Amino acid sequence: MIVLDSSVALKWIFADEDGAEHAERIRNEHISGKNEIAVPSLFFYEIANVLATKVKISTDEALEAFELISAFEFNVHELDVSEYMEAMTLAMKQKVSVYDACYHLLASRLGCHFFTADRKFWEKVRGFGVAELQGR
């Protein structure tokens, strides 16, 4: 099992970006059953937000892309209050977003690797042993 953040999954849609080949490999391993992908429930919020506000695509294209990513059978995890508090602590100490810290926390809880394409985040938490720069 791996934890995957939205920055990697979005490369499945925007295949011309750096690291898209590695993201595609992760996707194919998930589809084939070789690797299960776990995500916190906020993953879908982040995907929807990027598609709706951060990229220049039509509404129909954004909805289609969201539907495509939503169709993958992810192992979705809800975080409890104490886990959000732990994520807040990590976010404040490392100066990262709580969203990013939640992925890191989930990977720690599950004892698995965490893949991100967000280099700035990875550089801030790489010493914690779970974050890996996707495409490295």
C-alpha cells in the first residue's frame, strides 16, 4: 500500500508535466492490483479544487477529469480529531499546509510510503522517512 497525494494523481490528467511517467506507472500498478493506494478523504476536495480553480480547462473537461479520478478504487481514510491535531502540529513545525501534513500522517499511521510531486513539501519533511518525491 502507498499513500498518494493529489499532485501525483493530477499527472494522470495532465500527462505532459514532469514526472507523469512515474505517476502513470503508479496508476498502472494500482489498476493491476500490484499496489493499493490509500488517500485521506480530503484528497477529493483537493482534486476538485485544482480542477475548478487552478487550471485552465472547460467545466466539462474539469468534471470529466474529476469523474475519472473518482472512479479509481482508493482506500479512503477519515482522520479523527487527534490526527488532525497531530497534522496541525506537523504543519506548524515544518511550515507546511495541514492538507499536506494529513497525507504524511496517514502514511505514518499505515506504515507505508507516501508519494508526492510537491518538491517544496518533500524537502520540508523528507527527514521524517515517509515522504518520497514522485519521479525521483
